Amino acid sequence: MVKKISVGELAEIILEDGKELLSPLEIWIKAQKSERKEIKEKVKIMKKGQSPVYSIAARIYDDLKKPNSVFHQPFKGIRKFCLAKYK
């Protein structure tokens, strides 16, 4: 059985795999190319929605409001993110 993941977990996994700054669009593109089963399943579900890129962005921005966010935006105004543990 494939583990179900959230949009935030999808972004986290993609950022962890690349260890680089990515925009929500770049995260989505890499997610669509991923061979990981849980990512493929989430992509399939998200494709049924209207705006997967905005869903990813919204989840990241919402998480950034938390003091212990897993995401980090090194440059304000530039929509590129990494994991907080790599800042």
C-alpha cells in the first residue's frame, strides 16, 4: 500500500531530494517527473484539481508563518524555497 502524503509533505520530499532552492512551479514539475510511488499518487490526485502550483505555494507560505516551519525563504520577494534545515 502506498503511503498517502499531504501537499506539504510532497514539497518537503521534493526539496529534500534536490537540496536546492525551488519555486512552487519547479517543485510541481519535479514532482511530476518523480518515480517515488507516494509522489506519483499525490500528483495523480492533484492533477484533478485546478491549480496544483498554487496549492503548493499556499501550503509553503502557510507553513512559513509558524516559528518552527520546515520551509525557508532565504530571499524575501523571490519565490524560491528550501528546507529550513539547509538554511
